[in-house]
Amino acid sequence: MSEFPYHWDADELVSRRELLQFAVYTSGTLFAATTLLALLGLIRSQERHDVRPIARVGEVPEGEALYFRYPDPDDEAVLLHLPGGRFVAYSQKCTHLSCSVYYQPEHTRLFCPCHNGIFNPLTGDPVAGPPQRRLPQIILRQEGDLLYAVGQVP
């Protein structure tokens, strides 16, 4: 019985050069796949969404919110009638862990109850809590007294 049971012949099954080539090719493949996924995500985010009526101006009192679904039937959104008559709409999905965000008119804020995330209702920017990104804004168009959702800004 020998103290070192490995043979020098088996030591050269994979050379350092082959190992380095494998590492470089694997890294290049992962980089290319990540770039492709990022481009596909960018193209998908630029797709046009359907124009969908949300509500009549008089149906949402000033300082109140209306919850609706946009762009897909599974996507929750919130329409806010801000003081001064301005309307804004955001995705209701928190940018932290995708919990639902609710409007609290008594505090004039959008609130995520999962981790106490707070968003500015004027801009959708995070104000407090763990969220670091703003809420995706829904583009609105008003024709007469009817409000339409026409797209989404990521």
C-alpha cells in the first residue's frame, strides 16, 4: 500500500489550459444568455397595452382612490384623485415583494402593509420602508369626463 494512491498519469486528464478555456466559454455563454434575457425584457416592457376605460371623473371623489385591473385582468392598479383635481394611476404591486399597495387618504400616502412600505402618491417614489424602486405608473388619458388607461411606464 502506498502513501499517495494517485498516479501521475491520471493528473493530466484535464490540463490547466482546458480548465481555463472551459471557464471562459461558460462565462461567455452566461453573459450572452443574460444579455438576451435583458433585451427580451426590454422589448416586452415596450409593448403597447390596450386602451381601457377606467372610470368617469365624477365617480372618484377628490382625495379618494379607485382600484381596477390593468394591463391584464390579473394585474391590480389604483387610480388616485389627488387634491387639485389631478388624476394619477399606479400598479398596485409593491416593488419590494409584490404585495398589494393601498391608498390611505388620511395620511395622503400609498401604503404596503407587508413591510410598512410607503410611496409618495404624487410620484410613486418610495418614501419609507424597504422598497427601493418607484411604483410603475399607468399612463392616463381623459376624453370628456371619461378616464382611460393607455399604457404603463416601468
